[in-house]
Amino acid sequence: MKNGNLKQMSLFQSENNRCKPKEPVLISLCFLGVPCRWHGRRARKRTGLIEKLGKKYVLVPVCPEQLGGMPTPRTGEYLSGTGARVLDEGLAIYAPETGEDVTKHHIDGGNYAVEIGKIVGACRAYLKGGSPSCDREGVTGELLKRAGIKVIRVP
Ligand code: SF4
């Protein structure tokens, strides 16, 4: 094998055998204590959850609402239905404070989360319950399920 090829290969190999590959999983970014929630304040870091999952998985954090182009802080939407209804029946999501139709942001963010999940090879996602995006029945939750990624709702 030529030197160049050897160098290139070393970029993709772990330097020792202790680095066993772990399964990647998606996780709601706000569980890490990152202030990505609608109110812009730092959410409680879910240390126990992160430690437990981190032993078994590589955690890939995503915030679908930010991925979908929404600012932080932003309006706090409530989903009066399910993500499936948004996707299949055109149920719209409106910002309560401004009346703006923010449906596209939620769908875009969900699609980006699916894209990231596919790129990293995630088969499951641990998402925050009660969110119009992240809940298992939310827009992102629904899109991930349809893409074959199992969604675990974390209360
Ligand atoms: S969209 Fe998901 S990750 Fe982002 S703040 Fe809401 S619950 Fe957390």
C-alpha cells in the first residue's frame, strides 16, 4: 500500500483498540442544558439521563426548532393535534403571540433531524415529551418514526 493511502486510512481508524464503536442515538439538545428552548433560558441539564445513555451510546444532540430556522428565544407553540395531522392533513401550527404560521419551520427542522439521524446511522432518538416538535407525537417525532428511527419519549 502506498504511503498516501496509509495516511488517509489512519484518519478513519481509532488509534487503539479500547475505542470500541458505540451506537449513535439522537437526543433533544435541551436535555444537555443548552439554552435552546423557546424561552431562551437554560433548561435543567438531565445529568442522570446523559450519563446513563452516554455509557451505551454516542449522543448526537439536535434541536429541530433551531434547525428549522426558528430564533431563540421564540414563540411557544402548542400543537393542537399530532405531527401526523400536520404532515398528512395540513394542520397548521401558529405562534400564539404573533399569529404567524410556523408550520414550515417545524417540518424543516424535523427533516433536518432525520437527515442528521441518517448520516450518523441512528436507529433511535430520545426526545423531549410535550414539545410540538420533539414529542413522539410531534412533527419531528413523526418524521423520525416514518424514517425508521425509533422515538423514545422522555418526560
Ligand atoms: S425543539 Fe426539542 S430540542 Fe429544541 S428546545 Fe424544543 S424540545 Fe428541546
